[in-house]
Amino acid sequence: MTSPKDTVVRAAGCVLWRRSPVDGTLELCLVHRPKYDDWSWPKGKLKRGEDPLAGALREVGEETGHTAVPGAELPTAHYTAGGRPKEVRYWAAEAVSGRFTPNSEVDRVRWLPPAAARARLTQLRDRDLVDALLAALRHA
């Protein structure tokens, strides 16, 4: 018999990217969550029965204020959070419109070049997704 502690928490998110409005270089969007005082990719728990990609795009909208066009699926992250196993599916997604407004969940966003984004990410496991995105964009 499985206990609630054994149930996998399912979440989804995006490595959100855009071309810089200044010089056209690639920029990645990181979100700052004051609750955890961390920098991460926009992501969140899926609602019951929610399609993972739909959930990832919903979270991008809620956390960054941007709508995005999804691209390639990126590697899934597996880790333990709060004593429970967690699985986060990620997609590459291009920001096409929107504007960030601070909220209780995310108080800041930063658009950074890939190397700076990799350095700013709090969790080491999130850094591999920078390389995965760059590979996906090269093959798009």
C-alpha cells in the first residue's frame, strides 16, 4: 500500500526564451520566488487531469505574464521536495507577448544570456536545461 509520501508530485514548466529587443541575442527568463528566495525556471504543480504541456504554459503565464509558443520537450527533472518524490516536465518555449507584474509567488524576473542564467539558477539540477535548450534551438 502506498502512502501519500510515496505519491509523485507532478509538475511542469518551461525554459522561456526570447531574442533581446536590444541586440537580438538569446535571453532566458528566470523567476525569483520570495517564498524560497531562489531563482528558477517558471514551473508549478499540475492540476488534477491537466495536460503537462498545458500546465507548463499556464505556469509561464501566471509566473511571468507572458504567452509562449512551445517547442521541443526538454529533459524531465526528478528529485525529492518536502520528503516526496517530484517529477517536473519541461519544454522550450518562446515568449511572444506579455508583461511581467510582480505577484505573491514571483516578485522578480530576469532575462539573461545563457551563461548568466546558468550561473544565477539556484539549483544545480536546473543548469543542465540551459544546454538542453541550446541544443533544441540548434536543431529546430
